[in-house]
Amino acid sequence: MCKLDPYINVDPGTMNPGEHGEVFVTEDGGETDLDLGHYERFIDENLNRNSNTTTGSIYSSVIEKERRGDYLGRTVQVIPHVTDEIKGRIRRLASDDIDVVIVEIGGTVGDIEIVPFVEAIRQFRRDVGRDNVCYVHLTLVPYLAPSGEQKTKPTQHSVTELRSRGIQPDVIVCRSDRFIEEDMKRKISLLCDVPIEGVVSAVDAASIYEIPRVLLEEGLDTYVCEILKIDLNDHPVDLSQWLSVIESVENATKPVKIGIVGKYVDMSDAYLSVVEATRHAGFFHGAKVSFVWIDAEMVPSEISERDFAELDGMIIPGGFGERGIEGMISAAQIARTIGLPTLGICLGLQVMSIEYARHAAGLEGANSREFNSTAPHLVIDLMDDQVGVVNKGGTMRLGAYPAMLTEDSQVAEIYGATVVSERHRHRYEFNPRYRARIEEAGLACSGNSPDGRLVEFIELPGHPFWVGTQAHPEFKSRPERPHPLFRELLTASLERAEGRAPHLIDPQSIDH
């Protein structure tokens, strides 16, 4: 899979999650567009940093080559230098074990920033041969309620714009809120010069996981394979495994309420993989998850203990910056004291560690260097070799790292293993100087880096589920194979929903 994004940022790593959505991290540490998360969840293949390319990275590479003299003093232009760079990004994904590369170009045909990408793929068919490229064009077929009809004009204009750039689509996929009738398909086929078999109705589905079945029923896969000369006798279409996923989605009916305490709750895509991983766990348990979005800045002033008590489980997801941190700390304290199952992810582990240090280990004023560098107890800090580094981007831990889990710990039981690998995206760490004192107060550091230097997992013995991880387990969850941490969070949450998990103490006795 390959995503070509027309924005000028070199990668999504520094983009605001509240505007762009989450940053998805690959095994090799690539900070990529959130669409790569969808790709991995649907095809169950680990992608890499080469699967995401932006206009910014293209121009950065071209300018670097020009400065090195790679172009031998020639005038550097969009054609051929920029378009060659784009084609090179697609070709570099080829290997002996790859049969097809599926390339998505973001944006909209007609956008000024998309022109070099459209020109590059026009050239690509000439370079590799007609039978080796299939152009699939996605369009909108809106329904006008007052007149009671679907309109093909947006599709006609979009295809006209694409053809003006030298590309005749082989397939037109029509997004709509209702099925595209045969006469409408014939009209689009005639006006856009596409065989009627190549006009595909992609009607809105109840779940995103139903879309492959919709496209199968429309014959999209068969038609694309015919264009690419792929013999379906040798490679029969088999969607049986995916159909079982759809069945589990449809059978997920037991209600469970999960709160997400974060700072980007106005933009749900900022936590897209967290949401999907929680849903995967719901599929496993036959549970229908409803999400309660909790703005961390509203805790506890407007969102109180009583509100948290109505939840069945809670997630404190990742993030950067000081905003909303005190609210997350308050949420972690409430969850700890009322027995609310809680999973802390990355920043979530750090927040839970700060909370426990303050309220259980007697470390008044405990904090993270990220939020208050003059705090008396920096229980979350940069490592010694990172303090004072100006280019903080160079100190990020990105991609897959192993962790050693303590035998007989809750997380070891959850994973069914004592050695695991998870993807990371963070800079600050649990400060080992405070580990002994915090563990003496009852918190278990149950997972560590192989050298024992970094804390990767924490848990609270005796609590139904109060677990934190420095990693981002949501990136590895799959609809047919939920991540163990999310699966067991849902186990504890369902027990709470069914009234089998008692509170550890009387919530009324909590001193805030």
C-alpha cells in the first residue's frame, strides 16, 4: 500500500492532531498519515515508512539532489524531476514478494497541489505498460432530497478534469448514501467512457468493515484483476476470513461504555486507532462499544467523579503538551480509587505515574519535565543523555521496541508471554530514580526494556485493571485479532457493566 499526500509538510509528525488526526507509526518508526492505519487493519500486513509520501518530502529530496549536483547543473523542473521522484517513491515499494502496489492519491482532482501526482501516474502507465496499471477514480453521487434523484454532474465534471490531465479512468467508484441503479450506471458509463462493469456503487454501510463485502458484491475486485491480467483461476477471490469479521461486527450487541480522556476530543480522528482497537476488542467479546469523549480540561471542574462512576472503562491516550494534563491526572486518580478499569497509553502511563507518585507515594508536586521543569519531583523526565539536547526531535523513540515483562504480572498474563514488542512514539520516560519509592507504595513496574533501564509497563495489583504502557498498542490491533491490552480492558469493563466488579473503596470517602 502507498499513500501520496499533497500537503507540503515533510511528514505528519509535527502536524496538529486536532486538525489532521492521529499520526500512525509503522514498525520501522515512520510517522505517517492515519490512512496507513486503515491499510494495516484491513490487509493485516505491516507497512513501512516508504508507504507514505508527501509533497514536502518530494521537494525536499529534489532540492537536496540539486544541491549535491546530482542533476549536473540542469534546470530543475516539475517535469521530469518532481514527477520522476514521485514515480521513484512508488517503484521503491516493489520487491520479489510484492504482486500489486495499491496507490492512493489524497486530495481532490482539480486541486492545484495534486497536479504533479496526477501527471506522475499518467507517465507511469507509459513507463510500465498499459496492462500493469489500473486507474480507479472515486467520485461522489449526491442525492437531492427535494427532487428525489441522484445527480451525476459531479462525477462527469470530475472525470472531465481527470481526462484533461491525460488520464482516462478504468473504474469509477461512486460514493453515495443509496445504491446506484443500473440506469444511472449506464448513464455514467456512456458519459464518462467507462464500461458499465467498471462503474461501481459504493453505498454507505453501517460499518466501515462492511465495505469490502459491498465492493465484492459489485464485482470491483474481479474487474480490476481482469484489467491487470491477473488470472482468477490461479488466484480465486476468497473473502471468507473477512466475512467472519463482518459477522462478529454484526453480533456485537452487549452494551459497554468507554470514556476517552484527552485533549483532542473535538477531533475523533486524533484517536482513530485507539477507537478502532477498542472496537476490535468489542467484536471479540460480542460487545457494542459506545464512547464518551471527555475533555481533560473539564476535569474535575465540570466533569466529576459521578460522571466517571457511570463509565464501564476508561482510556487515557497519548499526546504532547501541557494542556489538559491536570485533568488527566484527576481522571486517573478517580479511576484508581473507584475501581474503574483504565488503560493508559504513552502519555497515559506518564499521567498515571504522576498521579500515583503524588497521591500514593507522598511525592508532592510530582510532575514531568515536559510540563514543569522546575517541579520538585520529576518522575517523568528525559534520560540523562537527552537533557539539554536542543534538537528534541532527535531524541524521540519511534517504532518497534522490545519489552521484558515480569513473570506472574498482570501484563504477562494478558500477553501470554514475557517478551513482547510494541511501537513507540514519545520522548519522555519514567524516571528510574523514583522507581523504588513508587514501587514501595504499591505500583508495579511490570515491564521494562531489555537492559532494565526504561519502564515500559505499570500496573496496580488488586485493581480490576489499572494498566499503563509507554507504547502505542493500538497500532497493532486487528479486527479479527484484537490487541491483548484492549481485549482485557474490555473484559474488566464488561464485568463492571454487569455489576460483578465491586468498588475498592466507597467513592464518597475520596478526598480530592
